[in-house]
Amino acid sequence: MAKFWNPTAAVVTMSIFLVGCTAQTESTSSPSTPQPTESQHVMHEEHEGPLKEVVIPKWTADRAKKAEQRATEFTNKYLRPELSMTDWYKGIEPYLAPEAKAVYSEVDNRNLTSGKVTKISPAKRSGSDSLAKVQVTTTVGTVTVLLSQVNDEPWLVESFTTKEK
């Protein structure tokens, strides 16, 4: 069973963290000018620059198609054991979610079987409008690609699991 990062759990965890960071403390200043708490100050020091607003676009047929295209491109680049590990990783890295990069940078692509996509199933919403699951049939088996998307950024691969023929 492949391990993968669960973005939904991360969002919940981050939401809980942010709620804890923004708790109001008693202050002598007026209510219209909230004073930063100690945890807000720490958070500012830990993160460079302002926090970005995350917008999760609604699930649409167009977004599903883009997830399918992205899963196809990634799968074709992933199943390339003939490349050097460096070239292989450079090919898949732009498709990976930040948390997945650490996992896939450790994969030895020489242990993979070369293959190509032969069929792609329609992308399915996977618990949230920000997650898509795409089943891809290849010449060497069926894979499931879990992708995430926020704002207007491209779909990124969270996990790639195989079921060999």
C-alpha cells in the first residue's frame, strides 16, 4: 500500500492551528484595532511573506478534463525506467504536489516497468472539489492518480498507486 499525503487532513489541521493562532486576548486597546497575540507573532516569524488566500474552484467538466490530461502526462513521464534517475525526476517533478516531491525523489525509476497510457477513465471528484482521482490503464497495468488543485494552479499529483497486470 502506497503512503500519500492527505491534503484534506492538512487543511483541517491548518484550520485548527490558525484558529488557535488568532485567539483574542484581553487588551486595553479599542476593539476595532486587535492587537497581535504571541502566537500570531510566532506564526509571522515562521512564514516568510503574507499568507496566501486559498480558493478551491467548483468541480466542473472542464476541471475534470484537465485532471485527466495531467494524470495522463504524469503517467507517461513516470513509466520511464530507461532514463537516468536525475532526468526521470526532472520530468515528473513539475507535476508533483510539494509533499509528494520528497516521496518521489526517493524512487529508483530503474525498478519500474516501461509503459504507455492506453486508456483513461473519467476523473472523479474525491471527497472535495480540490481532489480528483483518475484511473489510468497502461501497457503494464492500471494506476490510480490522486491529484489536488487550489486557486487557478495546475492539478498536482499527490499519489500514484499501481495494480500490476
